[in-house]
Amino acid sequence: MHCIGLSGMQFTDAEIEELAKRIRKMKQDGTHICCSIGFLTEKQARILQDAGLDRINHNLNTSRAYYSHICSTHTFDQRIANIRMLQSLGFEICSGGIIGMGESHEDVVDMLLELREIRPQALPVNFLLPIPGTPLGNAKNPKLTTEYCMKVLCLARLLVPQTDIRCSAGREVYFKGKEKMLLRVVDSIFASGYLTEDGQSLEETIKAITDAGYTYAIESA
């Protein structure tokens, strides 16, 4: 799978048409393609579907109750509506969240229950990496320990058992040297980087997997 991440909340039809051209070219090699692309109109979604796009990433990020504390440009319900529209057209969905933004335990559970209703093909769980200069740049969350992060992943596995549970951002911080424990729960992990932050190199990630006694397969991103 190849994943394409675009910066922006919404795009023009002309921009979507340009993306569709690139997807058609990539599909000539039989590549399974996912896009993280923000909000789409149904017309735009159909353009990308006709081009061969397989999967779309649209994270919930946090619970419905806590969402307004994190985002003011759109609502939680708008995210749900976008995902439902994409599912109705037949897209695979990748949707997950970020842990450590000041949410409560109840918020984590509520987010995962929403994801259980969505039943995405992939569910990435990110653990906050504070970025200086951003609103959460100085966030301090003492409960964000390896044990707590593992509990969140285990809960995701229990609530959404058929989904590919993915440990994403923060893995190198909270599970370094504990990959054997981590890989008992998740289906996949991210390597190299997370858009705004560097991550463990692919070579180091492969070594961590094999040292833990597992084999691996690589999805391009």
C-alpha cells in the first residue's frame, strides 16, 4: 500500500482532478493506494474512486465530547458524516485518534466506541508528540506511560477486533525496547516519520521487529 498525505482541509475540483491523474499512473503498477485528504464532496470522492483510489484516512482524533477542545474549524459530526459518505461509495477507511491531548479515560473509551461503529479497515493509534509552537507544544501528560499506552491499544483490539490496529506516532518513545510486548497486540507499526516528526528508521524498525521474534511485511507510505 502507498499512502499519500495532503496538507489542507478541503481542495478544489481542479486539485482533485490533478491528484486523480497521479493515482491513475500509480495504479498501473497495481499499487493499493490510501489518501489522507481532509474533507471531500461526493463529486470529488467519485473522481478519486474512478481513478482507482482504494482507501481514505480520516481520523476522529478524540471523542465527540472533547472534540471542541481540540478543533474549532469543524465539528466531530462533520468528520463522521464525511466517513459515512465515503463508506457508502465503497471506500476502505483508515480512522483512529491521538492519545495524550488532555482527554479523560472516558474520552478514550468513547472515541473507540465510535470507531467500533465505523469499523474501519485500519485504526491508527497515535500518542501525542508535543511540537513546540503549537497549542499542545508544552503539554505534559504524566499518565502517558508505556503501561497506559498498552492499555489503550488492548482496548482498541478488544473493541474493534477485526480491524488492523496500528501503533503510530509515539511508538519510539513509549515502546522502545518493548516491541515484543507491543507486537502481541497490534497488527502493524509505522516507521520513518509522522508528517511533522521524524521516527525510527526503517532499518531500525525491521531490526526491532526481528529481535522481538517476528517476521514482517512492508507497506509503502
